[in-house]
Amino acid sequence: MIVSPSLQTNDDARPLFPLCIVIVNWNTRALLRACLESIYVTVATQPLQVIVVDNASTDGSAQFVRAHYPAVQVIANAENVGFARANNQALAHAHAEFILLLNSDAQLEPETADGLVRALKQETNAAAVAPRLLNPNRSFQAGPNDALGLISELLLTFGLARFLRGGYFPGYDARAPRGQYAWVGGTCMLLRGATIQQIGRLDADYFMYTEEADWCWRARQAGWEIWYEPALAAIHHGGGSSRHDAGRMRAELYKSKLLFFSKHRPRWEYETLRAALMLTALVKENAYRLAARLSEARAQQYIERAISFRQVFQIARSGAA
């Protein structure tokens, strides 16, 4: 990659790119290719730094990127170190004013990356900004979110959130306007490099999920703002990596929420959520085991779900530590 001598420099005199795009990949080679293609087709901001961190994929992802995208910096891990830690590996090598965290199963729409950069330049107190996420059929998928709290998590745990905001609660639906929110998803989230320098990178205690909510919470505690820009969009196929081990990923989701509560919420809220997760996981496990006995055709599917909720129960029983 050719670096212009007119680029700004940071404290250690290395070139400071206007934009760095970070992608963490685990066995999503086809989706990763589409993701990279969307970058080089849509991003006008130049020069551009792109870093792919491969979490020990077995589908030849790292080799593919090296062969077909030689300008991309590849960090190949010998094991799956998790989403937050892998992002942090890239952030350690990101020499840019703005850093876009982009899922390997996401694709940028025209103007999205450049528009996000303009938004952070306009909102000078914003630590991060994210676009609306669309399904592959271009229907609305996700927007901004309310802060993680006990009431919202209990509504989710007991299955009541589906009746609020069209099922998007504690997120917002497609009508959410441009503005400040508690947190935005890390599927496509532009971060300000100066904020990272102030509050640190993602918390590597999170293996997967909730790490972006944690980072946004820390940014807001430090006086920064989190913005949502619905005029811009990214396509998100969803579950690109997590579908390879859906049961474990469900357990990781609840583990990450408990971890967030242990770090940032009162102890009684953490213990209440823990108890609620144990109760509901136990009920769901036994319900799926019963369903497996009653339906021979879907028995294997139900058993797998029962096992995943057994994992959730065990995680809740042992706590976030």
C-alpha cells in the first residue's frame, strides 16, 4: 500500500491514515470476500488501511485474503481468541484517525463508510457512530439501543420484550431518528481514535457479544456521545461465525451480559439477573427435552437446544467470573 507523505502522523511518527477498517473473521470465507469487495467498491476515503484478523479459521480464509487482497494486513491467530481480543489485536496496528469495526458477514452500502467519517467530524464530541443495519433483502434489521439494565434484561429473559417496539426492544425500530443513544452494535461501528486512546480498547474479558455495549458505556462515562445515523446503511447477513456453534454462542451471549452487570451494575441487579437466567434456562432445557420425546422428526434439534440451555444454566450458576 502506498502511503502519501502528506498524511498526518501520530506521536510515534508513523503515518496516520484517515480511516482504518478492522474485520474479525472465523470460517466465513465467502462472506469475507463479499465484505472486502464492498469496501473497495464503496469507500472513497483514501489512503485506506484494512486489517483482517483471522481467528484460526479452517476454511482457508487467511490464505484467500493474502492471495487476492495483498494490500490487506492479515493477522492469523493459532486459536480462536474471541471477538473483542481479536479486534484489539487489529486496533494495536491501526494507525488512523477513525477506525471502522466491520463484521465479516456485513457489506457496506455506497457512501456508508465515508458518511460515517463525516458524521464523526461533524459531531466532535461523538466517540462512535453506526448506520442502520439491513437484512440481505434490504428490510430493516437493527438500529440503536437503550442502555443495558435489569428491567430490559428481565423482559428479554422472560420473553416479554417481543411485545415492545415491534419486538426490537431494548433496541429501536426503523423509525428511530438520527441522534444520541446509549449504544450501537459493533457490526458496523466507526470509532474515534482519540476516544480509544483515552478510554482504552474493547474489554477482552468478553469473548463475544456485549463488548460494544461495554465500550460505549465507558465512553459515555468519560463524557463522550454515541450516535446513530439512519441515513446510512450496511447489509448484515447475521450469524456468519456464530452459526458454526450456535449452542455455545447462546451461552456466550448470556455470559457476556452477566459480565457486563458484574462490572457496571449494582450487585443486587447482577444477582437478580443471574437467578432469572438460571430459572428460565432450566425451564427451557426441560421443555426441549420433553419436546424431543414427543417429536421423533425434530428430536435431534430439540436435544441440541436443551443442551445449549443447560450450558446457559451452568454459566448462570457459576457466575460471570
